[in-house]
Amino acid sequence: MARLRVEVAHDEVPQMLRAIILTALANAPDVDIVDETQTNAGTPPVVDVLITGSGVDAGFALRSGRARRVIQIDAGGRAAELHWLENRVQRIEQLSIERLMGMLRDAPATLEHPRPPAAAKLRRRWLPGRRVTTVAMMAEDPLASPGDVAEPPPLVGLDGAPLEVTLDPITARLAVLVTRIAANRPSTSRQGDAFAALAQALGGGGAAHSAEPPGLTFIADRFGLSADERDLLFLAAVVEIDPRAARMVGLLNDHAGRSRPIAGVVADWGGDARTLLERLAGDGPLTRYALVSLEGEGPIATRTVVADASIWPLLFGLDRRPPYAVEALEGALPEKLEAPEAVQTEVARVITGLQGQEPATIFVAVVGDEEVGRGAIARTVAASLNRQAIAVAGAALQTAAAIAALGREAMIAEAAVIVTDPDAMPVERWRELVTGLDAPLFAVADPDRIKPLLLTTARPAITLAAPRRDWPQRIRMWRSRAPSDWQPEAIDDIADRFDFGNARIDAALGLATAEARAAGRAAPDAADARIACERVRDTRFGSAAERLELQFEVNDIVLRDETRRELDLAIAWAQHGARLFGEGGPAASLHAGAGLACLFTGPPGTGKTMAAQIVARQVDYALYRVDLSQVVDKYIGEGEKRISSLFKEAGRSRVALFFDEADALFGKRTEVRDSHDRYANIAVDHMLQEIERFPGWTILATNLSGNIDNAFMRRIRVRADFPAPGPADRCAIWNRLLPPPGERGDILVQPLAEPYELVGGEIRNAVYTAHLLAASEGTELAMRHCVAGLARELGKSGRVADLGVLAPWLPEGAAGRARIIRAVPD
């Protein structure tokens, strides 16, 4: 008989399915398995049959002489197509090993079996081995199918007589167990007779010692199960799908309702019960990887063994729902990372260094802020080790069972494990994961939060830093995703305004597209994208900061020329700083840092907050005023954590942080006299570090600039002084706040402004009060209302003022009683 040369494509056929097919081919007497590394396209024909997935061009493989026939199997293993060079194609549904073997030999009769009934699918998909069924046996076995009749080899039962029985791998393996149990029971006992009869009915098991479901072979080999562990796992799993097995276990338990095996069942087939129970109670693979669980109370030997719900379908080639999703990593290369060139170089260096290391020793920590490409870096390095990965959040790994299941799934898929935010795990779970995982481990985390975890583990970690995106990188990311008809300048402006990662860029573009279509336009423009970015921009400060409305324009404030020039510098930084001082910029050699710190000084009410709002509006920054009472904490270390969280959150968006009365937090460090002084100085030092590395805009406003720590002053690049306004400035402020000159009636600005040293905030309050008084009288705003508002503001501060010049507008008798009025606070 001519031998068939068969190749099974390594990359195209799923790993589990490939293992099953190779097992069947190895048992075929007339098949030689050809490794794909031995093939040579220049030597026709290389193989008789190429078994591959649907991604290969079958016609090219045939025409090039690589194979005489090509069998393409779909990803789920449910169907296949047989291709000949004569452009003939035959599709086979309900694929099984028998049908695949028939396709190898061009046996149409074998290919045209009728579709088995639904009940048979549980153990007929990809179960290798010969099936033999007699009509009499089909009546007893509801899973039998007339389409599975074939010529049987002679089988011998316990009494030596030939048998004709169903012998699929499930039944064969079950028959082996029952035969061993029957042989271990006294033949004179009632149970011994029952097991002997059951073994006889199942086929004895004498000719089936090597037959078992291929999934069981795969799991046993992958996890290094002993023979007894293999049998216990099979028995715990088979009762889920085979009523014969459930009845057999009920017979073992002497209770028909207890149809799951107990751990001590190994003694019933003559196994090494002591060793198995020790491994179940200790670090054996069945419990270590959560292949089974032990339920109930009492001794280990009497506890029920339950096969994991995501494992037993795998044993029999059935569809399953794994607890963790496995993702493919093909195509993840360092040069494809949307990251600075220095990061790509470092990633490539780490990949080179990891080659040849044992998977269980590899540990890579990718650290950085959120949305800076940490996950992409981890996947790129993992792709150099495995084609697959399991990504899971630390918050999902709270129990020992979750850790065990993760390690199990990583071994089944031969996948790397990527844990995001591992600091959300309990420390003991983290230690279990690092020490027990037999796969490459990647941690994606905040650099400060992962440091304590790295100190608790013995597995050495390689640290990769994911730096924040620079302006050129953001431009590349936006240009690669934006519609081609957008102007480059508009894209650059969006990239400058919004420091978004891939996820939020895609979200903003999706929102812009939806809004454009709702407005009747086919595609969004850059203006739509800017509006969408504002909506996507996410800040989660909680009660630590409040967003200030940017309602003021440049003309709403009266400033000295020196102050206005300083504010112009802040605007210039916001508009051009990233381009000038970033990597590759004309001023990059200055190492000026990414952020800008400003100091606004002056008495209350001189316009510091208004100026911050005006500048933020000019440069399209969101402005948040920090509530120092929510940031500073009386407990040691808590304040530093809140400060770090505040700056980290602000760094994710185009946000300016406004610290009012900043001297309360940024005051001078004191001589250390006690622990309170020491921890107060630590808080100041921590704030210095955060401002140093903050990529955004920080504004410190204070009434007492002399109290600001000198270390802060050295980091200030813009200092704007807001002194109390002089007579001319006060007139300008009154004029801006009052109605236009033609609508003022008898209101005179000079007597209101020049004699009385109010600041801008007080003048605003005086005009506010005047409008309310006029409204309550039902009249137009008049001079007497403004004078009353002015007097009220003077009274609130307790100042002495000569109101004689305003006597004509004072209430009757007021001027006669006293021209020098000492106002009393409300």
C-alpha cells in the first residue's frame, strides 16, 4: 500500500485542533507526517495532502506543486473543503476524524455519511478511534448512530468472548475504568456483579487502553497529570455528558442521586489513593490550576470532585466559554508603536534580551500614566514571545480561584498574561500570581503604585517606561485617523489642544461622525472634532477641584501694561510651548520642561481669578480651582497621595490648576522642631516635584507673595502682579461695569471712582447692589443707587470715608448729620 505524505500547517490550524489531527495521523498505518520545515516548493509534489486553515490560497498551493490535495478546515473545526488541481471543490459539513481520514484517501463514500442526530454531537466531533455499532447495541446506547457502522476488529470481554460494541473514545475510556473497578471488586458482591455486567456492556476495555478523547490527552500532557489524576479528571468530566457514567458513579457512591465522584474513588480502580489525595490537598495540578474543585466538608477522600465548567467541554472537543479572553498579537512590532523613537529602540532592546529565557521567569513592568500606550508596549514585547495574550484587570483577580484559573488558561493557550493596575489586587494574590504563573507576565501600572509590589516578589522585573506623548507624536496619531480632506493646520491645532491617546481619539472621531450625520452631513470636519473632544475630555477630580466658567473676555478686565505683558507670555507658552520646547523643537536644548507655573499676586478683588479665566479662555484650557481643604489631609502621607492624584488627573487633559490663597499650601518650609514641621515640609517637597513634572499649566494666586517658598519662586516662569487700582484704573472699571454713557442718566463716574480706593471686585459688588436697589424701586439705575452701593462696600470693610462729595445723592439728612462717616461692617 502506498504511504501518504501529509503536512498539517502550523500557523493556520488552531493549536488544539492540530494536536488532535496529528494524534490521529500518527495512529494511521499508511501515513507519514511531514514537518513544514522539510517542505521545498521547488520539488513537486512536496506532500500528498496539505491540511490547513481557510487563510491559505489552496489554488496556489496546488499549482506550485506543494501538494496534490489541500484540505481547508474552518476555525471551529466544524466543516472542511477538499481541493483538487482540476478546480474541484467538495465541502464537508459535520467534520470528524473519520471523515478527515476519508478525505485524505479520496474516499467519497466515507465523505457522504448522513448527518448524525443532535444527541450524538457531544461525543462525535473530533473524537478519534474506530466506532463499531450493532443494531442491538444501538437500542441500548441512545448516542449511537447508524452512520457510524464500520468493520469491527475482534474485541474480547472479561469472559474472553468476542464482543460487538460501541467503542468511541469516551466509551472506550469509560470501559477501561469500569473494567479496572470490576476487577478490584469481589465477584461475589452485589456491586462486583453490577460492575462486571456494566464492563461487559461497555465492551470490556481490553482492546481500548490507548483510546481516550483527544482533549483529555492534551490537558493531561499540558499539565503533567499522573495516570490517576488523568482518570479522576476524566470521570469528573464525563458524568456531565454521559448518563452511563453518572449511573456508574451513583453505583460507586451507593446512592443514585450522588452522580459525581468523590476524591477517594481512585482506590476503587486500584490507583495510588494516598499520593493522589496528597496532591489534591497540596500543590497538585488538578487543584492548583482549578481543573477541578473539591466540594463539601470532611476528609479529602470523601469530598466531591467537580470538573471546572470551562474545562470539561475542552476534554471532549465541545464549544466552551473560557473565563479570560485570549487575543492574538500578530503584527505587534516595535516600529509600529505610536511612540517616540527612543521608546521603540528600548522596546526592541528588551525583546532581544528576552529571547531564549524560560517563559516562567519573564516579568516585564510597563509603567506610565494612563493612555500613553502602556498596553501597546506590553503587547509588542509579548508578541515576540507568544502569538497570544490574556489581558486582565487587577480588580478581577481578588481570589485564589481567579489566580488559578488565569494560570490554567495561560497554559492552555500558551499565552502571555498582561495585568493592568495590579495594585488593585491583594498583596497575597499578587505574590501567588508572580510565583506560580508558568507563563510570561506583564504588569501595566502607574509607576508609583507598582513599586511596593515589585519589592514583594522574587521574580526579577524588567521595567519599561512609557513616557507621555509629545506634540509630534499626538500629531502623528491624529493624522493617521483623521479624514484625508482635513487641513493639516486644523489637525495640528486639535493635537495641541487635546492630549488624547488612541482610545479617546477614536471616541472623539466616532462622536464627531455621529453628530455630523445627525446634521445631514456625510462626514465630520475639524470643527466637529473639536466640539467632540471637549465632550470626550474627561476629568475626575471629585470634590478636590471645581471647574470655573470662562465667561470673561479680554476687555472685561483693567490691567497695567506690565501685568498684561506677563499674561501674554502665558498665552504664548500655551500656544507654542509644545512645539518650541518639545523633542525636536528649536528650543529643545533648553530642557525647559513640559509645564508652566505662574504666580498671580495682589490683594483680594484685584482680578487674579478673572485674569486666570480670561487667559484660559484665550488658549482653550479648562480651568479648575483646587479646594485645598480637600487636598491637604491631617493623616501622614494622605495629602501627598491626593496631590499626586490631582496632578495625574489634570495631566490627562488640557487643564489648568488654579490654587487660590496658595501661600497656605506653598508656604515657606520651616525649621524642623517637631514631627508636624517635618511632615509639613515633606508636603511642600512633594508639591515641588509634582509641579516640576506636570505637563500642564499651574497658577498660584496669593495675597502674600512674601510667604511663598523660595523653591517655588525659582520654578515660576510668569509672575503677574495685580496691585490695587489707582484713580484712573478705578474710573475705567466703573465705566466698564456701568451702562453705556448715553444710557446712564445722572450717573457721574469721577466722584464715585477717584476719592474711594475700592478694588475691582468691590466696584463690581457696588454696581451689583445698585442694580438691585433700582429694580426694587421700579426705576432706572441712577446716581443715588450707585452711591448707596458704594457706601455699602465701604461699610463692609469698616473703612473711614468722606462722603461729602456725594452729599447730593445721599438720603435726606445724612449729609447734615455727618460728612465724615465711619462705616460699620454688616
